[in-house]
Amino acid sequence: MENRDENIVIAEGYEVLTAIENYDEFKVSLNYQNLLVKPTHLKVMFTSSIKSSYNQSEETNAITTVSKATATEAISTGSELYLDNIQLNYE
């Protein structure tokens, strides 16, 4: 969570998961660094790799779906991440 008016990160949280065969429930707790400032924005990001960037434009630019050599050949490399029944509980 962040307050973009004051350019302050209020809380962060992440969870590193291991490969599994079936769906598994998990929760991500937030570590608050500032309880006095009210958040203006909440950013939620899911990634299938721990080597990802926190910058969305960098992630978008790194995605390759079509070979530049032949526009008909699809390219896909890396991990797969399946998400189901995502809930955001915020009070």
C-alpha cells in the first residue's frame, strides 16, 4: 500500500511459493512501515517467477508471444501460475 500524494510506502507483503500439483490456499500478510499515513493506492501483483521486476512496464516489455523471425511461430518460456478465488480483505 502506498500514499502517492506523499510518495510513501505504507505496507508491503509477499509470499514465495514452491511448485505443487494441486491448488493450495495461502495468505499474504502485510508488514506496515507507517501507521500514521492513510493509503491512496493498493498495488497487487502476481508473478510466476521470483526474478521479476516491481516495474509493470519492464514486465510488459519482457513478454514475447510471437517470434520476430516468423510472425506465425508462438514462443512461450518460463513458469506457469494459476490463480483461483482471489480475495482482498481490507478494512
